[in-house]
Amino acid sequence: MKRAFISFLCGLVFGAGLIVSQMTNPEKVIGFLDVSGDWDPSLALVMVGAVVVFALAYRLALRRHVPLFDERFLPPEKATVERPLIIGSLMFGVGWGIAGFCPGPALVSSGFGDPRVWAFVAAMMVGILLFRTTRRSS
């Protein structure tokens, strides 16, 4: 129960951060990605802030023998960059550039009632299901 509450609290803070930073505004995101047009660099500050906070938290976490809210640290299962990761990253980037959403901000924005966001989230869910289906069969 404690783990679920902490996960909920982290998600709530993350979602609020996405709203405050305007990462849930596709026009803002597309303006950031449009480096050859009317570029809006303000989201770079959001990214720099996130990297700084992560770097500090990571350094503090390295000093601990166990995490605060788990029994052990869970390292990544794979350390190599493989073809599916590259293809998936390219598809993610193209989708982000076209729609102005990535999964987290899209889920937060779906609560605002915009049918375009719901269409994006539905397409994202179909993509996840297709991936899981094809991944199991190979």
C-alpha cells in the first residue's frame, strides 16, 4: 500500500510539473522542436532543470546501500543498444514531432477533454498492443 501511495504521489508531482512547464501544450512542444522555423527554446530550460535534479538525486542515491522505498536497486536488464531500440526511438521521435505529445504529457492532457488528445492516446495504446503482440510471437 505504501509503495502504491508513493507511486501515486510521484505521478502527481510529475503531472503537475508537465502542466506548469507547458509540456502538455503541443504547440509549445512543436515550437521547441522546430529549430529551423520559429524556435521556442524555453523547454530547453525545463530539460536542463530535469537533468540537474536527476544528477543530484542520482549522486545521493549512489551513497545508499538500498533505495528508500524498495529492498534493492534494480539495474537495467540490458546494457546494449539494439536495432529494436533504435527503430522504436526513431518512431517515438517522429510521432512526438508530428503530434507534439509524448506518452506522459498525453496522458496528463487527456484529462482536459480534447478529442485530439484522446485520439493520440488511443493510437498510442494500439501501438503498445501491437508491439506486445508482435514481440511475443517472435
